[in-house]
Amino acid sequence: MRHGNKVNALGRTKSHRDAMLKNMASSLIEHKRINTTLAKAKALRGYLEPLITKSKSNNTHSRRVVFSYLQNKVAVDTLFSDIREKIGDRPGGYLRIIKLGDTRHDNADVAMIEFVDYNTIYNPNESLDGKAKVKTRRSRRKASGVTKEATPAAPVQEEVNVVAEEESNVETAEVEEIVENIVDETTSASESNDESAPETKDEESKEV
């Protein structure tokens, strides 16, 4: 029978589950943010938040208790130094879970779990080490002391228009010359035909 046991087994034995949560807690303390499934993130939050509360009392007994869970000296030192100072007087809720969607291969719910006080997604002006990022601005030039250099664009446009007009005039002149030549050729051809017509008539009369 279940007897009201609310622990999510995560499909693992107790030893396997404890080892997994211990490694995930150490990774979260080191990187301040990890991606995992939603069920594992919820289990990790219930596993790590009591240890974070324990780190507020920085004494030998608290360190030994936390080390018995994490088994990682670097993670324990980080928890009792940087994270403890960053959390300050926060009464709880040290971790945040954000849903990211589903995975493609097994359609599992993916979530990101992170420290609330090490938030760089909703507060981009702050880095992971807790220090505010320095903003650098470029000095803008004042418009009063600077003369605009874009004014010579109008004469250039006028020159382009003049060149275009000259080219069009040259083209029309060439076309007119071609038309005149064609007209002259047609008139000369018609005159030659008129002169040759009487000669043919005289020759026909002589033959008769």
C-alpha cells in the first residue's frame, strides 16, 4: 500500500534517485541554472531548498549536514559563501522552475530550474556572479555644430537631368536624319521611274 507517500520515485531505486539528485544539486550550485525534465526539476527543488536554508547558519554542524547530502566540497564552499551572501534574508523560494516545452523523441516536459537571485534572463543588466554589467554609451555629436554634407545632391541631380536631355536630343537628331535620308531615297527612286516610263513607250511605238 502507498500510505500517503508523496515521494516521486522517478522510475529509479532509492540509491539511484539520491545519487542523481546529489549530482544535479551540485551542478545547479556550480552553474546557477540547468535544464532537465519537469518532474526532476520539482524533485530537485524539494531536495536542495532545505540545504540552502541550512546554509544560512554558517557553522561546522551545518556544513557537515549539507556535505552529507552533496558529497562535494566545492559545491558546499560555494553554497556557504557566494550563494549564502546573495540570498541574504530571503525567507524561502530560492529556486524558480520555468517550463520550456517538450522534447522531440519522448515528448517529455522540459523545464529550466535556476536560482532566483542569479537571474540574468529577466534582469539582463546583471551577470551570473551577481555584479551589475557596466553600460557603455557612445557620445553623440551635437547637430548644432555639424554642417550637413548632403546638400550637394541637388546639383548632381541637375547635371544628370542635363546629360539625359542632351542624350535624348542627340537621339532625336539622328532619327530625323535617318528619316530625311529615307525620304530622299524614295523621291529619287520615284523620279527615275517617271523618266524611264516615256522611253519604254517610244521603243514600243517604233517596233509597231
